[in-house]
Amino acid sequence: MQLLDGKLLSANIKKEIKIEVENALNKGLRRPKLAAVLVGHDPASQSYVRSKIKSCEQTGFDSDLISLDEDVTQEDLLQIIHRLNTDTLLDGYIVQLPLPAHINDEEIIRAVDPAKDVDGFHPFNMGKLSLGLETFIPATPYGILLMLERYNIKTKGKIAVVLGRSNIVGTPMALLLSRKAAYGNCTVIHTHSATIGLTNICKSADILIAAIGVPEFVKADMVKPGAIVIDVGINRVEDVNAKNGYRLVGDVDFEKVAPKCSFISPVPGGVGLMTVAALLLNTMKSYKQKHHF
Ligand code: GUN
């Protein structure tokens, strides 16, 4: 069994990006810039956004964190989005999800300029993704593709089972793995809460992507010997022995499943860090488009 080391890979990708930024600065160009909009005080969202902003600093990007109260109105949030859309020095931005229940998140995502939508969540960009056209690939599935690529894991002809149909991970992941492209060409089985016979379906997987948000849902009897298991879950479970009262576990029962796998991504230290690296790559892509290189 080999670990898919998101810590190492993301550090390498960030080093590569940093060199690109230095080269751009040497040519007299400004720094790339990413902004993040965070609404409310959800500890997990705060932690993800902090990690995104810190990674900007590490790679030489400018960044802006826009923290808003939980009770911000739809109109005020839309106004901020319009300001970000017209900021000519901003390459891309994200609105951290989930948003509070009183916010219409569909309208918010549609208000983002697709050219700055480095999350790739806008319907225009999602449409392009589903047609196999060039676009911003949502950061988590993009990070998973980078993981496969950097570990030289061939996907062509393999059976990939995707657990979960969120717009952020499961749906784009299933589309990407079935595309006629490098790190695609899989036979994809896309499963969800209404799937019957999940254990047997999972057992057929050469590549199993767990993105359902249920702690340690994938058990050893659901995994084929030699499978590649990618764990997208980041779940906080109570742990009285932990300093902060919780520990992070994935959607996979790592201890039991890992010995059966050829490759497995850990939590923490796996997909989460790749998501941040992929977001930086998307921001760099937008920056390069603006500066025509
Ligand atoms: N919430 C969970 N994952 C993501 C992500 O990749 N982007 C945003 N904006 N919100 C998220």
C-alpha cells in the first residue's frame, strides 16, 4: 500500500507556482491575486479559508479575505460580488460554501464573473466542463486528478466508482473521470443516497472516490484488493483526548481499508491540501490569461 501524500505534492506544486510568480515579477508584472469571501463563523469554513489565504502568502500571491457577518443580506453580498467582478487587479475569487440558509447561493454563484470563477462553480463553467471544453476545473476534483497524475496512476479503462453527487465534488469528478482525456477514460459508476447494492458496486471499483461526508463510511468489505481509494471527506468527530476536542477523519475507515489498497489518500494530509494547490493553479491560469502567457 502506498500513501497518496497530499502534503508533499501540494508543497511541490506551490514551489512550482512560486517560481512562476517570481518569473512574472522579474518581467515587471504584478503579483497574481486571489480573494475569498467568507460568510459567518463556521469553524471548518474558517479553517479552509485560512489555509487558502496562507497558501497565497507562501506562493507570492496577493490575497484579500472578505469576512462577513452571518446575517449579511443577499443584496449586500451581491454588491460585494459586483465589486470583485470589476476589480481589474483581481484574477479570481471564491465564495466559501456553504452559505447561510437565508442566502440564495444559486444566485450568488451566477453573479460571479465566469472569468474570475476560480472555483469553476458558475453554470457557464460547469457547462463547459460537461462538454469537455477548457475551463476552471473545480478545485477538489482538479486536486484529485493532479494526485493521480503525479503518482503516475493510469486511469484508462478502469472502473471508477464515485460516492456522492455534490456540485462541488461528486458530479464534476464523475464527468472528469469519464472524459476522453488524460486521467479520464474510466468507466464511471456514479452512486448516491438512493443507490441500491452499494457494497457490491464499490467492490467493483478499481478507483473509489469517497465524497459523501459521512465519517468512515467506506469499510474494508466495500473495497476490492488492490484498489485505489481517494478519500475526500474531512469530518470533525468528537475526541476527548484531542487538544481541541475533535479529530479529523475521512469518509473511509482508513485503518481497516488501507491494508487492502494499492494507493490510498489519508485524512488529513490528502485531498484537502490538493484542493488548495488546485485553487492556486486556477488563479494562476486566470492571471496568465490576463497577461497573455
Ligand atoms: N466548500 C467546500 N469545498 C469548497 C470549495 O472548493 N470551494 C468553495 N467555495 N467552498 C467550498
